[in-house]
Amino acid sequence: MDAYGHVNNVLFLRYLEEARIDFLFRPDKDFQQGSVVARHEIDYKRQLVHRHAPVDIELWVTEIRAASFTITYEVKDDDLVYVRASTVVVPFDFETQRPRRITGEEREFLEGYRDDDEEEAVAA
């Protein structure tokens, strides 16, 4: 919370990180080989006043390339959106300290969460 009583902008990055980790590092499908964040983009739509009740974070995949993918999020209550954001994630080989390509299994997993309508809207 900041001096004005609402959630600080930096805290939103933490919320997005927690949602992204829950999404990518599942027992059945994961990115154990590693990944790094290449870019964040955040649009603050309205202030979120500090409270004890949780907010919802919806996420989906909007782009999949050979060596990166984009996750888009909304932090919201029902239809009231506080933040809309996206993160470009790059699969990474920590042993060689270099980016790597998305594996077939990873691509298949990501495709299950892809929103084609969203990608068309972003491209327009």
C-alpha cells in the first residue's frame, strides 16, 4: 500500500509474477528448463484500494514465437479491471546462459491457453 491507501504499482508486478509462476510451474506441465522475463507492459486502469479481500487475476497466452511467448493478464473484480498487463517470457538455458527455443511439449501446453481473438485485437 502506498501513501494514498491504494496498492502500489510495484506490488502489481508481484501479483503478476505469482500468477505466472502458478501457471508455468505445474506438476503436470512446466518450464523446468528455465525461463526469464524479457519485457513487462502494464496499463493501470483504476486504483485498487487496500483491502483484505483478494482480487482475481486472469491470464492467457496471446503470442507464441520460436523462442518467446506473451502472457496477458487482467487484475480484476468481476467486470471491474484494475490492471491490464502483458509479459514477454523467454525460455532460457541457465547452464549455457543463453535463450533457447520453446520445446514441442511447451508449445502444446501454451497453445491450450491461447486466445486467438486477443491476438487479432492486439494486431489491429
